[in-house]
Amino acid sequence: MTHGRMASLVIGVALGAAPASAGVPTTTSTTTASTTTSTTLPPACAEEQTFESAHCRLDALAAAIAAEPGLGSISGKLGNAVDIADRNVVEAETECVNGDRKTAGKKLKKAVRRLIQYGHRLRSLKSRKNIPAEVRGPFVDEGRAIQKDLQALKKALVCPPASPSGAFL
């Protein structure tokens, strides 16, 4: 009779059934995979009040927004605000190089306004409910830091005088 019991045990184990009356100890191991996301922004750019630094930091912020899945559906709007701010900084630098301090200041003001909008969107009730604070926090902080540096750059903006044209010589 033990021969029939042993055969059913072998068939049961081969089919994945647990041997209930076999008296053979079994071990089960379960593995769980955990993932962690890092929301630290890359410190590759200098934190200065210059056009180059602002452009570099805005590009890095845009890349970090695109790479962070935790931002969800809001990432597109955040990325657009940062892209427009970056375009305004580039236009401000161009105007400054051309000697137009007033227009350069206006472009920097527009960039600052876009970053204010960016911050409001991240601090909105919807964002606070849907995005964990540990994901939102670094993005809010970096946006605020860039905004303050752009304001300081606008305040201390010195543009070289425009080159004299041949008409006034």
C-alpha cells in the first residue's frame, strides 16, 4: 500500500500540489521587489545669478521633471512653464548682448512669473493631494531658488552698451 501512496505523492508534487499527508517538510520563500525613486536634482550647474547658470539650471529642472514619474499628469504643465521660462532667459540674454537692458529686464520678469506659476501649480491642493511631499519638495525648492536668482539678476542687470552704428559716426 505504501507504493500507491508514494506514487500519488510524486504526481501531486509534480503538479504543484502540496503533499498534505506525506510528512515531508516543505519550505516556501517569497521575494518582494521594492523600488525607490530619487528626487534629488542634479547639482551640475553653478548656483549663480548669471544667464548661463539660469539656463543650465532650468534645463536640469526640465530634465528632472521629465524623468520623475511621481509627478503624474502635472509634469507636462510643469515642463511647459520651465521651458517658457528658459526661452525668456535666452531672449533676455540676447537683448542684453544687443545693449537693450530694458527689454532684457522685461524678459527676465516674464521668466520669474513663469517660475511663480510653476511653484503655485506644485503647491496647489490637487498637487498636495496627489503627489507625495518627498517628491514635490525638491522641485518646489529648486524652482524657488532659480526664481530668486533670476530676480537678483534682473535687479543687478548690467548690459554692455550697444555698438554704435555707422549712421551716427
